Amino acid sequence: MPAKPQWLLQLPAILDTLDSLPSPVVDRLVIEKVFGVGRRRAILLLHSFGGFRSGQTFFIERQKLINQLQRIREGEEFTGERQRRNRLARDLEQSHQLSPGRNIGIAAADDVRERQLADLPRGIDLKPGELTVEFSGAEDLLRQLFELSQAILNNYAAFEDLVSQKNSTCDYTTTASIV
């Protein structure tokens, strides 16, 4: 897929600038400044938009250029590129917001991936209708929850049986306490 022109998303500003110009024609130098491109690219743009040469100077009718740029702005390429850039900006912002959490290391036991509900570490107490987690800080809480999640993952049926053994007077509660 060829690269998108750098000026594509600048179309609204380009159109505003072209619309405000008093001259009925636009030359290469104006294209360079308005589109933010170099000499060679400006000449290629003039050719692609149907410009003409008079002596050593390339021109295009300003209104003809505006009409073509408006069609591009209303087309799929511009709309798709704008949506892609918006998604990219949103994804980068989300990644930026999540990055502090990704840098936290959780020091867990070597056998944490094989953890079973019966082997939960001290400080985690899971009974029908009640979960108690004792921890001494944010990283310790994360370690405890990770170990609990691994035990649940390794035997979900046993977890489901344990939490379903609720008697009629017991409500589910979750308790977390800092030690």
C-alpha cells in the first residue's frame, strides 16, 4: 500500500487558505507553501491536479484545485485516514494511561502457575460467601490476587463449587485488610 500524502489530513486548512486567496490561479510556490511540500512534490501535485505550464512556471486554476480537493476531502481515502489517525491517537493515549501498571513487577512464588485452591498462601481465605485478603501494600495485594486467580484458573470447577456452597443466611462479602 503506498504511503498516504503528508498533506492529506491538512485538507481543511489547505482549502481555507486556497479559498482566501484573491488570485484566480495558483503557482508552484503557493502549492509548496500551502501543502507544506518541496519543489518537486509541488510540481507533481500540479500535474496530478491538471495544472499547466506557461514558460518556466506551473499554474493551476484556483477554483479547479479547490473543487478537486473538496472531492478528495469527501472521499473514502480522507475519511479512512482521518478515522485511522483518530484510532491511533486513542490507542496511544490508552497505552500511555496503562503504562505505569505494566511496569509493576509481581514477585510470585515459582510454582504459582500450578497453584490450587487448597494451596492458597497465608493471608488469602476463601470460604463460601466470603473472601478475605490480608496484604501489606499494593504489590503484595497484587501478588495475592494473582495467586488466587491462578488457583481459580487451575480448577474452576472446584472454585465454583466452593463459592456456591452458600447457605441461606450468608451473603457474599469481600474483605481486604492492610496488615
